[in-house]
Amino acid sequence: MKWKNQLTGMKPYQPGHSTDEVKKMFGLDTIVKLASNENPLGFSIKVSEFLENQSINHAIYPDGYASGLRQALAKSLGVDQNQLLFGNGSDEIIMMISRALLQPGVNTIMATPTFPQYRHNAVIDGAEVREVQLKNGAHDLQEMAQQIDENTAVVWLCSPNNPTGLLIDQHELEEFIQKVPKEVLVVLDEAYFEYITDPSYKNSITLLKDHDNVIVLRTFSKAYGLAGFRVGYAVAQKELIARLDPVREPFNNTVTSQGAALVALNDSSFIEACRIQNESGKKQFEDYANTHNLHMYPTQGNFVLLEVKADADLVFDGLMKKGFIIRSGNALGTPGYIRVTIGTTQQNEEFLQKLTDVLKDAEVFA
Ligand SMILES: *Cc1c(COP(=O)(O)O)cnc(C)c1O
């Protein structure tokens, strides 16, 4: 068959062990997954009520324009309805952008390490990938700007960056966007927007008015706790959205997903409570890192990248045997570190106890 050349040797996304598998393997009663930055508090109780009471006819197609959700979201963001594009998760929007703009002969610029889907999609679409090493965990925007040439189609920015958690400095971001040529699309992936507490952060939606080449990505998967429903969205000037929209599958969000996201959007007090809980969980990790002299990046997300001073794969294995699934930095391009989703107060406490045990076994701690 006539496969695209670039598919040669490509591997599918490797899902981690399921919690049931791990339970069986190690004879554990409970297993806590702190690996995918899902919300440890789940979702709003209003969403539970909606799910119990919904009477949706699943025999008919969903509203392909997601009108109800679109109207509410536009209002809450203070933008026009035609400035929004919905995806089956923001993963799908990354794919749409890639499909619309990337092809052999063009290049695309991103940080490394960062969210792997930018690279993955760019490779499938045959574009040259230019990766710029992070500097102390942060985007090196000067070098990224240097890398732009007449063949650059898309620059990907992830803020807070997954896996380091660092926010892009507001001043540097604005300077960078001024510098980027108008014909280059700047994607600003803000999957963890709702968790940001840094007072210097300015809502990126305000950047869109003056820049027709910027698109902001957000999602209902992280703070809203709806990862299983697959709803992400993009915000940009209406002309940009109109160019991207033909790439979208016509019915890419289910009826139930649209309904759940709409209900979740209306419960801002839940998000506020999650942000507060996340801040206090962050403090637990910070205190631990300070006490044990381990480096931790200052995170603005609901996850931490923590130094372990040992082979991160060994630490991963040790923690799994004790009932916690996290991510080894070896798989993320940050060897010597683990990425852990901030859990509930009790989960964090138990996790940090187990981590101490594992690091003692590894002779990192005396
Ligand atoms: C989780 C994550 C996404 C994907 O989110 P979905 O909306 O569930 O597809 C996108 N970008 C970053 C940086 C993420 O961490």
C-alpha cells in the first residue's frame, strides 16, 4: 500500500497500565493514578445531576455547531460566537491545525520537552520539526524566534508547559508575538489555564484583538474534570476560525459531552474550589522538595516535576508497587525527575510517604 513515508516506524500512543491491571499485578486493594493530570476532585456535582437526569435521544446526530455550549462559552470569555472552534479534546484541535497548515516543505517550531502531540501531528503531516530546548524549564522564546524563517507555518507555545509547569513570562510572550511574522500561526496551548494563580498572568484572550495570527487552546479535560467527555476549544479572530473550521469533522462532540461541558462551565465555584485545593497541594510538594533538598519546578498547573536523584524508571516501578501511578521523566525528556499530578490532600500525603520509602530503598535518602 502507498502509506505516507513519514508513517514508517511511527508508534501509536502507549497508554500506561490500567489501574485494574496494576491492582492485579501487585495484589493491591487501591491504586491512585497521578499520571495524566486529571482533576482529583472529579467534576462538579451539577454535572452528576445533569448526567442522571438527561433524556437525550442518542439516535440522532448532535448539534454540529454546539450552539448551546458555544453561546455560553462566548459570553463567559467575552468573545463572539464565531471566534470559537470546538474539538474532541484539544488534541483534536492540534490535529486540525496541523492538518490545515503543515505539509512537506514547511517547518514548525516548538519547545522540547513539551506536550508531545505537536510533534506527533507535525511528523504525520510531513513538516520539518524544529525543537528548541527549554531554558531552566521555560520556553526559550528568543531562540524560538531565531528559528523562524520564510518556511515556518506554526509555532507551538505551551503555557503552563507540560511537563515542567512553567508559565511563559507575560512580557516575553507579548514581545515574541510582536516579533513573529503575520503569516506564521502562533498556537498558545493553555490546557491548565484554570489553575494559573501567578498575578503577572494576563488573560490571553486579550491578545487576540490585536493579533490575527494567534490562537488560544483550552480544554474541559483538566480543571473541569471532564477528560472522558473529550471537549476542547480554540479561540481566535473569526477569520482564522473560519479557515480552520472546514477541517473539523461535522459532529466531533457528542450530545452528552456538549451538555456536560455547558453545565460544568456554569459552576465557577467548583473551579475556584479546585484552584484553592491545587494551591494547597502544591504547597505539600514544595515543602517536601525543600525538606529533602530535591529540585522542583515552580508549577502553574496541577502537576509537579520533581527531582528524584535516581533513575526515574526505578522510582516509577517502586511507586507502582506501592499503589501510585505517576510518570517517569525518562519518558518525558526529563530524566532524574518524575511528573506527578497534584492530588487531594490525603493522596499527596500518602504519596509523599511512599516516595520517601522508595527513595530510601534507592539509597537516595539515608
Ligand atoms: C492534557 C493536555 C492537552 C489535551 O487535552 P484534551 O483536551 O483532553 O485533548 C493539551 N495540551 C496540554 C498541554 C495538555 O497537558
